[in-house]
Amino acid sequence: MRPDLRVRMLARDGWFVAGYWLMFAVAIVGVLFALATIQPWGRHLPRRLLAIPAWTLGVLMVLRSIGPIGFGFLGDTLVLTGLRPPPPQYLELSRHLARWDLILWSPFFLTWGILWIATARAASIPVPVSTERLRRDDRRPDRSVR
């Protein structure tokens, strides 16, 4: 983060505070979405409504971890090897952040992306009817034949 942005963040600038609250709301929506893929109440939602966003999130997170969009294993390696040098005034800070991203955040996003893809795949598979429901349906008289 540039020094002027750090000053605004530490001063609790209104836009920074609003941004953090927005990210909090997005995180809550993400948790509810993840729960909808495994909870019984989520089975009432169309599978596509669960599968498509999960596939999208998974692919974007894997891409972020690899780094074609600037961060990730590739981008951090380029910064640390000097093949893509940052501006001179941010050289040390950029290297420090690239190390942290390489060790912590990129593996985290890769794992999270793989889990979202697995969730999307599971959400795409039709849910089998439980045997209890089949037994209840067998006890009902067939009203279609008269």
C-alpha cells in the first residue's frame, strides 16, 4: 500500500471504513452461500444458482493464486527475482509483501479456489432421493390410476 493510502487508512478515512464494512458484508454473503451448498435448506435453491457462482469463485481464486493478474506465485516470483521490478521508492516494501504473498496468501487462495471448485462440482451433481422419502412415497396410495 502506498504511504499516502496507509495514512488515510490509519486516519480511518470514511471510504476506507466503508470499504471494510462492505468487505464484511461480502464475507457474510459468502458464508451463507457456502452453507447453502451443504445445508438442507439450500436444496430448495436451483442447482445452477449454487454451481455457477461457486465455479466462478473457484476459477478466479485459482487464477489469483497462480498470478496472471498481478499477484500470486508468478507475480511474486517476478518481483523477488527482479524480472518485474517495482518502482524504486517501493522496492523493499514490494519485496516484503511479495514474500508474504508467496508464503501465505497465494497458497491460501489456491486451497480456497480448489475447495470452491469441489463445492461447485458437488452442487452440480443431482441429490439422490433419500430411502426414507421413498418408503413414505410407497405407502401412499397411487391416485393416478382410477
